[in-house]
Amino acid sequence: MNIDGNSITVKKSQEDLYNFLIQLENFKVLMPENTEKFEVDGESFIFGLKGMPEIRLVMKEKTEFSNVTLGAASSKLPFTLAANIEAVSDSESKVQLKFESSFNPMMAMMVKKPLTNFINTLTENLEKL
């Protein structure tokens, strides 16, 4: 299952946005309002949304200034969340969030709508930076 967020323009340079996203504590400002838990632990963070199980994301890959990829800490539900960043100008960049998983069809059907809403919220909050 793949979910591609909207491609948006952020009022930060490509380098500044990349540096913002590799600092995991910054994800706290991108989280939805119904976030009940958010804790950074080294190269990972755990978050919990109201009524949902807690999820731990681990830094999987960093390509300087163009990509930051987080992945599930648990192999039970393998997925990645990537932010692909492109320069627009010295003070603006384009970013698109991409969620990829190998969920079985039943699981994918159950989580597609909440995950799409989650990706949209992260995208909207990135746009406000």
C-alpha cells in the first residue's frame, strides 16, 4: 500500500528543511492535535494518537538535503515514511511525503483512511512552517 501526500511548497531552503526533518524532536510540531504521547529516543521517536496504538519510527535513511526516510521499528507492520525535498529557490523548497508498506489487503483496507488523514495533517503542518 502506497500513499502519496500532496507536493507542497515550504518557506525554507532545501537545506534548512532537511536539517529541520533530521532533528526528530521537530516532528512534534508536525503531529496532529490529538497526539497524546511524543518522545524522542536517540534515532527514533514514539508517538501515540488518541484511540490508536503507539508507533515508534526510526531514522532509516538520510540523503543530504533531498530525502529523510523514517521506518517502523517493529517488523510486524513494516512501512516507511519518506520526505522527498526539492529546491525551488534559496528560500523555498518543495516537499512530498510518501508512505509505503507491505500490509496485507485486510490491514491496508483498515488503515488506509486514518493513514491518509495522518499524512495530510503532517503535510498541512509542514506547509505552515
